Amino acid sequence: MDFRTSTLIKTVQSLYNPYHEMDIRHFTEKMTELYKEAKKDTNLKLLRQRAELTQRELAELAEVPLRTIQQYEQRQKNINRAQAETLARIAKQLYCNIEDLLEKF
């Protein structure tokens, strides 16, 4: 187990006392919040940067409005609820699978 994984496990364990009596909905909301704090950038942003594309370039290549790309990257819109066709066009331009674009929270 690497240092980062060990630290993550210790962080989750430290949450037991304050959160173990929460109902599942509150617990899930809190874990989602912590995930977003720990992972500042979305998968879309990381993949776009790896492809060395600007938001505008990706939007043009994928034929998706620039504002949509921005909203997905800023988590103002949930990419997990995007239309399959939109995800397919973005994934094609980023040379990745649709699943790679989705957020795991």
C-alpha cells in the first residue's frame, strides 16, 4: 500500500466517530463533498489537459457548446447525466472511453 492510499484510509477511518450515526443520505452527501474537495479537477479536465487541448478546441472538435464543456469541468453540470452521444463525441476527441469521463462519486 502506498503512502497516499494509507493516508486516505486513515482519513476515512477518522470520519467514523463524527459520521457513523448519520443516516445514509447524509453520509453519502458528506462523502461526495469530501471527494470533490480531495479531487479538485474533473476527469474531463484532466483528460483534456493531457490531450493538450483548450476548452474551446475540444468544444469545436467534439461539436459540443463551449459553455457545456466549461460547466462539466466546473461541476455546474453533472457529466454523468450527459447524453451518450455527447459523451461519445468528447471521448472520441480525447482518445478515451466514455467511462473515463464519468465522475466516480
